[in-house]
Amino acid sequence: MNFNEAEKRITELKQIIKENNEAYYIYDAPKITDFEYDELYRELKRIESEYPELITPDSPTQKVGDNTLQGFKEIKHKYRLYSLDNSNNYDDLRKWYERVKKEYPNENELDLVVELKIDGLSCALSYENGELKLGATRGNGIIGENITENIKSIKSIPQKLTKPINIEVRGEVYMPVSSFERLNLENIENGQKEFANPRNAAAGSLRQLDANITAKRDLHFFAYTAITQDLKELTNHKQALDLLKELGFEVNENHKKVRGINPVIELCEKWETERFNLNYATDGMVIKINDFSKQNELGYTSRAPKWATAFKFPPEEVWTKLKDIELSVGKTGAVTPVAILEPVQLAGTTVKRASLHNFDEIQRLGININNSVLIKKAAEIIPKVIRKKEDEDFGIYNPPIECPSCHTKLVKEDGEVLLSCPNRLKCPAQIKGKIEYWASKEAMDIDGIGSSVVDKLWEKNLIHDFADLYKLTVNDFMQIDLIKEKSADNLYNAIQNSKNPTMTKFLTALSIKLIGKETADIIANEFPTLDDIKNAKAEDLIKIDGIGDKAAQSIVDFFNDENNKNILLKLEDYGVKPKGSSVEKVSDIFEGKTFVITGTLSAPRTVFEEKIKSLGGKTSSSVSKKTSYVLAGENPGSKFDKATSLGVIILSEQDFINLSEGKLNE
């Protein structure tokens, strides 16, 4: 994989992981299994380790989780809730142990505590003098949601402890499998939506805005750790678990203190099969160094403790029937095949669709409609078809000749794998895809404008491009079935409230080929107005650090296209006007200076990036001769080495602070 391929794949992976973080942490509606997510994350981490200059502050490897859902009050955690690094096989598990053990060469083996990894919703509970004061979701590990009233409705969570101490308790809210099945039966009888799995049901129940609904659901809580300054005699994790039980918490009884890694592996092997006999969902094991002093010595990476890891059970595979192959046309015109399956249970969810990637993959698999196919949840957004039954022969599915949306003859561009529809101006699927993307969270973030609403507006001839959203009235929305006046008002207001986006969001929303959010942000920081971007020449754009030849030409082509010019004029007429940089400039002290940030700093990189921009400077993801400074934290990696070889000035965090305050000479 070369640099350009790595950059492209990293961009894809960040977007996929971001979307799934949002689905998992914010909306409690995961699209993929934890194993799939872990594989995506591992791939991203691997590529970033090979190309550290491509690591950006918004990378999922630099942070935990995602943001919070509107409706609950945000709360800053007193102690950060870290994520866990994962081991997917026993070799990885042994490597983790050996890395830790190297820090203690005088000890034969280390004491470890092995626990079941409960598949629920992580929460933090704060007690003052033994009384429950706050219950919060994990959120992004730094900011969570205040769900105290809902927490109080869970019977296994004590509101008053057996000792009057100050303590923060971490644990998982879960729904027993039997209660999950009963709830789904009730939902079916009442014509309501089924939950996909117990974790979904627990999260959806806990985060009800009406605590009375939460109280009616059978939720439980397993406590798994405690943080307190009141008990100095508490020196290890096993003692903490015993204390939690003494204080009145439900602690999972299937935990065990062992010595060395071999007993850990034996327990993982045991629970890989025995977990199915439990009345709660578990998707792996958690292994922790028992001794608190060692935990403190080992410390943390930017997102996870070094003294703990999670072992994930392997994914499931299952056979089912391929009922049909659906052709999907995206906003760029690419036509992708999707397998429509006989519904089957896989890794705790009902699977009806699976990825076929492209028509070359169909040829490789040799499959057709009616084949029995093996599907697996691994590293894809939706499950993947692995192979067909060898003794079946239904021929091979032929790729389409025409676009399924507009019947234009499909083409395959040079170097591209996918078939594409070239009819970008009139193909309904492409136009609707662009409208949906315009309204998406990644772009203009217009709440409520999803695929179903766009379809209905299109059917009624109310919109022909994304600019037309701004001419819609409340009455227009009320022409759509099931949309009443209040919902119509909300949709209308959401559109009107999006008229002054940041330049980054606006450029992202335009669906310019090769221009994603990160590239849009680079352009937005270089050009103060939209007119400046429209008038930019390719040679001007190429000079910008982070903009390649193809991306530069794509921007120029987009703004020279007559159809795009007309849409931009319509947006202007409707009062849609992007703002410049979202960071307010307060000084010119860094004017003309370009910074590269590397390593672990005392705050997220975005804090330093915004500081640089507010003082007139720019940031870049890679070190070059144009780089003015490299701000280096702990474990800076190859960017530090490259800066040294190029003679670029390297700043410590304190140097940076001094420079920003005019106290440091270059």
C-alpha cells in the first residue's frame, strides 16, 4: 500500500468508524457487530502506524466513543472513562501480557483478574457520603449524559450504600436475555419495533426521556470497578470487586483472580461456549492487572489503559439462501450489488442483507440468486458473503448493462472497479443521494431529512436538487403522508436553521468528487469566502499542503460546471451563506506559520489546532520543508524524526505556550 492508497483508505475507515460510533454511542442502533468494528479499528491503527504522518486529531484512534444525544444534560466526568484495546486471538493476548511483563523483569508471573465482558451500556455512578448523586452514560469518555433519574429506577443499583463513603462506581447496565425476549414479544403484539439484541434493548430503555418507561423495563447493573480516596487500604482490583459487593452492588460472580496468562486463556476457551448458557449477553473477556500500583505505573495510551485488555470471542458464520441481488446507485453514480437473504440469526442480530462489494466479487464467488451462501460478520458495514455451496450451480449473476434508476448505459472508468451511471444531471438515484448527503450529519446536519422524506418530496415533484429544500414551506411537508403540522414545522425550521453553516460543512455537503470533510476543512482555512474558492485555479490549490493534483482539478471542475453554478445561485437566492472559519481569529502572531502536531499532549489535538488558528496560523497532517514548527508531545513517532532530518523547529508543549504568549524567540 503506497502513501496515496493509505491516505484514501484512512479517510474511508475514519468515516465508516465515525458513522458506526454515532450509531452505537448516540442512537443505540449499531449497524455492525463489535468484532466488525474492532477489525475496522485495527486496520486503521495498522495503517496509521505505517504512515504516522497521516494521523489527524479527529481519528478514532485518538479519542473514545462519540458525542451525546440531544435531550439529556451533558455532564463532564470527574474521571475519564477509557476504552479498552482488544485481543482477537490468543497470540495477541500473550503479546499484551509479555509487553506488560517486560516492565517487571524480577517477577515470574503477574496477578490478573479475568471477568466476563458484559454487552450492555457503560455508566458511571457518583456517591457522596454513601448516597447516589449522579448517574451518567459513558458518552465519549470525557462528556456523558446525566441520566440520574433513570438510573434510580434500576433495582440492582443501590441509592444508599452500606458505608457512608465518597466513591465513583463504573459498571454495565444490561437486560437479561429472558426479559429481552419477553419485551420483543410485547412489542410485536403492540405493533411496535423489535429490538435487535439485548444491548440495544438495554440502551434504548435506559435513555428514555421519560424515566417511567425505564422503570417498566427489567434492567440490571453489574458493577466492575470503583474509584475512591476514602479507603487507603484498597490496593487491588479483586479487593475493589469484593468492596462493591459489600456496598450493595451486583457484581458478576464469574470473575477470577489468576496468576500468569495460561489460566486466562483457559478461561477464555471455557466461556467461548459456556456463555450461551447465561441469561445475559457477553461478547468477550476483560483481563486486568490486579495490583493498583502497577496499574498506575503502566498508565494509559490516548484512549485505553495499558494495564487491561479485552479478549473478543470470534465471529459466527451461518448458511442461508440468496433470495435476490439488489442494485444500489450512490450519489456518485456507482452501482453496487447487495445480497438480499433469507433472514437468519448471526452474532445476536437478524441478518437480511449482506455485502457483495462489486460485480468482480460476484464473479469470483461464482454465485447467483437461489444459491446457498455462507455469510460472516467480519470487517464490513453489513455482513459479507464468503462462499456458496460447492454442489450448487445456478450459474453466475450477470452485471447490469443499464442504470437501474434512469436506464442509462453503465460505464467503468479507467482504474475503477465499480460500474457507474454517467447520467449525473438526470439520474434520480444520484440526485436524491446528493440531497440526502446534503442533509446528513456529516454535511449540513438537517434533522429529519432522511431517505424516506427525500423520496416522498421527489415523488411529489417538490424538489429537484438540494437547493430546492430551502424553498419548501410547511404546507409542502404536510402533503407527505403521516407528517402532521408539528412535524412539518420542525422540518421547515431545521432547514431554515441550516442556512449559515461553516465553510467546512458547506463544502463537504456539495459532494465534490475527492473532497471529504478533512480536505474541505483545509480549503476552508485557506480561503476566507466562497467567491475566493470559486475563483481559485488548480495551481493555487495544489500549493496548499494536503491538496493533491486530482483534488485540486476536481474543485476547479466543480465550480466551472454550469449545473453546479445554477445550484449555487439558487442557494444564494434562498439565503444560504456559509461562514468562514469556525475559529475566531484573535491575533496574527502565527501568521504565515504552519504547525504539525504529533504525540500525546495534555489535551486533545483539536484544542491546540484551534489555538493555532485563532492566532493566525495553519495546521498540517504531514511534515515538509514548508512546516514552520512541529509541536511534539509524548511518543511523537516518525514525524519527529522527519522534522529533525529537515531541520524543522520542534516545540515542547511548554515551548508552544511560551511562543503563543510571545515569550519564546524562534
